[in-house]
Amino acid sequence: MRSRRAVWTVALLLSLAIAAASARYLTFDPTTYFAQQRDVYVDRQTVLGLHIGGAIVALVLMPLQLAKSLRRRLPRVHRALGVLYVVGVLVGGLAGLALATTAHGGVVAGLGFTGLALAWLATTAAAVQAIARGDIPGHRRWMIRSASLTFAAVTLRLYLGVASATGLPFDPSYVTIAWLCWVPNLLLALHATRRGPAAPRHAAALVSASPRP
Ligand code: HEM
């Protein structure tokens, strides 16, 4: 239980840190932009602002929505924040899809981000469909998968930090990380939420990381 709480706390802190770091883009000051893409972002400020605005909402809300204590104690708040999370994913994901066409690293990186955007939108839509038909276990499974993709914003920046600290060349690292930031997250979430006799135990251990009421 303590380890679950620790995992949840680390995920919360990392999500808040990346959301705070990303918020600088909302000043639309080109000197704060990712240097290799500065000219592209100056040309695409609206789509960039929509992406980062929507994605920040989703990233900040994701750990809160996973917290069992909030779901149990304040179900209405969980529902209201859930609607906001879905709007954040929709806006951030559609704008992310548009940004993927001009991503640094060319077609291979662009396809990585396109796959991430489509998977993010699809898993979130499946979670909404599940709750609309009253399927709470299905809603939980799809939201865990959606959350693993929201967390790609954190893993991407962690891996870029490791690549830079270990002196790996930036461009090939960036292309690889455009895929690496989300495919393992999704595979882990799919494994943790698979159906079958062993599923509840694994899912609980890996992703029901929430503080105790
Ligand atoms: C999970 C789905 C997401 C997709 C598909 C996605 C897609 C993209 C794409 C294609 C770019 C442009 C990259 C380039 O120009 O090379 C980008 C940039 C960016 N995204 Fe996302 N993104 C996602 C989630 C997030 C989240 C959750 C955040 C954090 C709040 C975020 C923050 C940013 C920032 C700050 C940039 C500007 C580049 C940088 O400084 O790293 N994104 N995103």
C-alpha cells in the first residue's frame, strides 16, 4: 500500500513539474520555445497553444482522477474533473495530431507522435463509451490506458534528459523517443489491465496507485 502511494505521489509530482514547465509556452514568447522548432512554432502559435493548453489540463487532472480516495469521497468532483480531462485530451490530442505533421525528426518522429495522438484519443473515447453504458470496470481499464499515454509527456522529457546527460546525439534520440515515450507505457497499461484470473492483482499493483482514504 505504501509503495502504491509512493508511485502515485511520484507520478503526481512529475506530472505537475512537466505541466508547469510546459506552461511557459502559453506566454507565446518564442525565446521559451524548443530551439530546433522555434520557427515552426512561431508559424503555428494557435495550434501550439491549443495543444499545450489542452494537454496541461489532462496532465494535471490525470493523477487526481486515478486517486481512489477522491473517486470514493467526492464522486461528483470525479465526474466533473473527468469531463474536463476528456475535453483536455480532445483539444490537446487533435492539436497534437496537427503538430505531428511538422515535428522535429521528420516522418518517423511525426508518425510516432501521430500514433500517440490517435491512441490517446481512442483510449479516452473508449473510456467515455464504457461509462456511458454503465460499465465501470471497462471505464477503469480504458482510463488507465489513456492515463499511461498522458504520462508520455513525462516519459518523453525524462528520456530526453537521459539522452542529453549520456551525450547521445540529439536528432536520432528525439526520433527514437517519439516512439519510446508511449509504446512501453501503453504495453504496461495493457498488461496491467488485461482480463483473466491474474488481472486484478497485477492491475492493482501497477496502476491503482492512489492514496488511501
Ligand atoms: C499524449 C499526447 C500528446 C501528443 C500526441 C503530443 C504531440 C506533440 C507534438 C507532435 C509536438 C511537436 C513536437 C515537435 O515539434 O517536434 C508536441 C510538442 C509539445 N508538447 Fe505535446 N503531445 C502530447 C502530450 C503532451 C502533454 C500531456 C504535454 C504537457 C502538458 C505536452 C506538452 C508539449 C510541449 C511543451 C511541446 C513543445 C515542445 C517541447 O518543448 O517539448 N504534450 N507535442
